Amino acid sequence: MAYCRWSSDNWKCDLYCYEDVAVCWTTHVAANRRVGVENLPPDPMELIGTMSNDEWQKKYEEHRGMLKALTLEKITLPHAGETFHDRTLEEFRERLLNLREVGYHFPDHVLEAIDEELTDATAKEGNSG
């Protein structure tokens, strides 16, 4: 399961995070950012089902064209381009908080999902004893 991808938050996300098959949590930190993503129209993926297929396809193509026209700038923050593997959900959460503190962007729902998983895990531990 991916917690966030480069495309998350309408391409503003600096991280690609997922639970790895090796039973760890992997975080890839971007080495570059697109310049001007704040001027992109809403992500067409969020508009699925709100309009006809033809209208949606037009919006999707417009969005992709604008996205391709954006230039990339090198990220000069610590850890740019690095990959991390955390062995526990708690370590993964701490890593994300540290990356956010340094200046990386990712959606708040990532931390909310982790907190929910931690709460669920604690509840299961309490019920198994």
C-alpha cells in the first residue's frame, strides 16, 4: 500500500512512501521538484465520476500537458534523492516528521493513516492478552 506518491497532492508531494514486501516501510525522497505546481488545475483523478468521460478526458489531457511543461529544480535540502527503510511503523512515522521538519512536503493524510494503523495495532494487542 502506498501512503503517498510523487503525484499526491496534485504533484506537490516530495516523498513516495509504501509498506514494502520486505516487511519494512520505504521512503524515497525526491531529488527534484516541479516548478509551478501550485498553478495546476485540480487533479483530474479527483474529478472521476463528476462529468462525462469526454469532458474528463479533455481535462486529463490539459492537466498532463501543463504538468509536462513544468520544469524541474534540484532540491537542496538534506536527504534529497535518498531512500530509507524503517523497520517499524513508529520509526516510519518519526522519519516522516523529521523530513517534514527539514522542509519536505507530503499530505497530512499520510500521518493520519499511520496514526490509525498504530491505534488499531495497539487495540489488537490489548485484545489478545
